[in-house]
Amino acid sequence: MDSVSNEDSRYEAVRSRDARFDGAFFFAVSTTGIYCRPSCPATTPRRRNVTFFPTSAAAQGSGFRACRRCRPDAVPGSAEWNARADVVGRAMRLISEGVVDREGVRGLAARLGYSARQVQRQLNAELGAGPVALARAQRAHTARVLLQTTGLQAAEIAFAAGFASVRQFNDTIKEIYALTPSELRAARPGRTARCGPVAPYATTGVLPLRLAFRGPYAARQLFDHLQRRALTGIEDVSGEVGARTYRRTLRLPNGTGIAEVDEAIGDGWLNCRLRLTELRDLTTASQRVRRLFDLDADPYAVAERLGEDPVLARLVAQRPGLRAPGAPDPHELAVRAVLGQQVSLAAGRTLGGALVAAYGEPLPEPAGPLTHFFPRADDLAQASLAELGMPASRRATLRTLSAALADGTVVLDAGADRDQAEHALLGLRGIGPWTAGYIRMRALGDPDVLLSGDVAVRAGMRRAGAPTAALAARAHGWRPWRSYAMHHFWNVPATEPADTRPPTTESTGP
């Protein structure tokens, strides 16, 4: 009965073309042989002809091809995978990073600490598709983006997207889209199309993308957050409020890149441009940008849970779609968290810029204000760090953390076990609960972190009229979205100038 009720609810979402559920599930139509996103603008099919799937790969595995009108492969990812800490959630985050393409199913399983058979069984049981099928669906989407945004030859696109051969590429595109690669390229959506990539960009070597998100999106607050923390050399935010562009350098598995993202939002997407030295890194680069901008979040679910708290309900209404920024490079975020200990936000930013200048890798050619890549952990593990002017104890902490990241004592990849990672961080001298929790929230994308001792959170709560006593107990009702609750309190305007130095030993605010 519960299953029927659930499917009936999904069908109601399809009937109302409810975009809130795009990416949460897909539906296929037996009479047409296609699968769609819930908000597909096509005529609603009859209930008896509809089958629901948890992933696009499951729909493809059942013989359905992607709808050309709604382009279901372009939807934002499910927020469920960010919230879940089990093996399925961890596996989905790693697959989205391209781990199966680079390391195979055995590599995926090794990262998860399970056998390949166990991973296959669990993914099939819950998602209706195994890791190979999930990775294949992702490769097809990458190939479509390259076909429709570049002038590359089909053979180049095949290998850039991760296919083993041109024949495999041709067969997969024909099976999923019912079009040959050349026909799919000709079916490119226009610049005003709501779904899919934009038309080819005028600048050679630039890949234009539309990074989809669901629900409202508080772009101003997120760009404010990034601008306050931008490190000279690796990041830049330019333009006026409302029309800013964020740019940064990226280290990627096969090469390097530069990402640009515009603050002005489209109809459910952010405009992004990528410059990559290796096209094989497109999937990884786009996923890292998505993680930084928290594009797979479900603001409806967050608002529903936090809205049960009367104070947070008011804050959510004031800033709908507030996001919890992630990190494109977990190692970088961890190092920056240590740099920010016991100093103001401005001082931490200055230290970060000095670290980049002293130990970062220069770009072959500067790209405007972008001049470096962030230092590698193994380079910092043995560095003197004397140039930074930090206390000796914090320099030692930075070297200890860098060594732990370099040798794998601390694992912060997309599929890391969050509890294990936090425990390993707390085992390092100089890393306390605030720093470990902040790294867990941003580097590992955990939506349910509470920094109960954070002075800025408590100050925001007092300004908002929320009691701070017994915070941990009060915050239990915010689960599993406590990270978003903290961001709401961090964004409560100060009624008077705040002290520029944090009164605790770790907290530096958001």
C-alpha cells in the first residue's frame, strides 16, 4: 500500500509538472519508449503507461531513451546522496566524480571498503542500476554536452567522455538518445532553452555549461561568502553585486582548469564556463563546481524542516534558497581551515594568499588575476612555512595535517566516510572540534553539521531572537539540515559592528 501511495504521489508531481522533484526520480512511458523528468512540458501520459525509476541509468537499463524536450539527463542531482552517509550515498558521490571511469568498479569498491560484488548488489537493489550503468549514463551526458557545445570531432569526444572506443560511443548515444552523434549535435538547444547546454561559446577552448539547480537560489549570499574569502592568485570575484563573476583555478585528475560562474541566474541554472587542459576532466570539473555552489541541494526539504522552528521559519522566508557552500578541493579547504584558526577572516585570507604565493604552482600563463594553483599537501608537509608569520604551533599543525592528507591517514574524497574522517582529523595535534566539523561540513559536503561552540552562530541566534541555551537539544529538530540552519544564523545582519577577532580559539565564522 505504501508503495502504491508513493507512486500515486509521484504521478501527481508529474501531472502538475512539479520541478521540485526533478532529479529525485524519473518516469518512463511505455507507449513512447522515452523517459522524462517530472516537470516535462509534454502531455501527461496515462497512469497505466507510466513506470517510475530512481535514476536515469535505471530507466536506460530498462530500454527507455531520453526525452528530447525535457532532457532528463540535465537535471540537478538528488540531494539524498549528499545527506546519506551509507555506502550507496558514498558510491553515488564517487561515481559523479568519475571514479568508475578512471579506476573501474574495483577502484570504486576499494575506496568504499567493500568488495566489488557487494557494491554492485547494493546499488542494483536500491537504484535499479549498478556502477557501470550509472557511469555509462554520466558518460552519455558528458558526450552530449561536448557534442552540443564544441566543434570537436566525434572521436575526440568519445574518449574525452570516457568511452573505451568510438563504436561504444556511437552505440550508447544511439541507444540513449535515439539519434546518431551527428544528429544529436544538430538537435542542439537554443540559447533560451530551459533544459540542456547553451549554444557553442564564441571563445575557443571554453566550454559553456548551464548548471541546473532546483527551487529558489540565494546567489547573492553565496557570492558574498566567496568574495569575502577569495584568495589572491587562485580566486577572483569581479563585477557589481547581482552581476558578479567568480573565477578560480582547479587541479583535476588528468590536468588543470579554470572555472567561471556568473551570479546572475537563468531559469533554474547558473551559467558556467570551463577551460580545461584535458577534456576528460569535464565531468569531475563540473561536479566540483556544483559542490562548491551547492547546486544539488533541496531547498524545499530544508525549508520544510527548518520552518518547524519559529525563528528559523522567519529567516528561511527572508532568504529562500540559502545554500551551504562546499569546496572544489577538500585538501585546500582543510588547509585553509587551519590558516583561519585564532585569527579574523581578513587575516586568514591574507595568510592564504601568502601561502599561495610562497608554495603554489604558477600557471603556465596568468589568466588575469589568476596566477597559481593551490599548493599540494605533499609540498606543504615538509615546508618551513616561515614566510607566513604564523606561530610555530600552528605551522606544525599545518604540516601535520598536510602529511596526513598526503599519506592517506585522513581521507577527504567525495566518498569518504564522514565519521571516520572527522575522527582522524581530531586525532591530529592542533585540530579541535570546530575545525574538524567545519572541514566535515564544507570539504565533505555534510548538510547536518552543528558547530555548537561557534561564537558567530550564537551571536546570530541572539540577534534573531533565538535562545542559545541547550543548543544541541534545540538543534535536534533541525536534522538532517543543521548546516543550513547555521548558515541562516551566520547571515543574520549585525545590528552593530562585530568584533573583528573571534573570542574563541578556533571559530572564524562561516
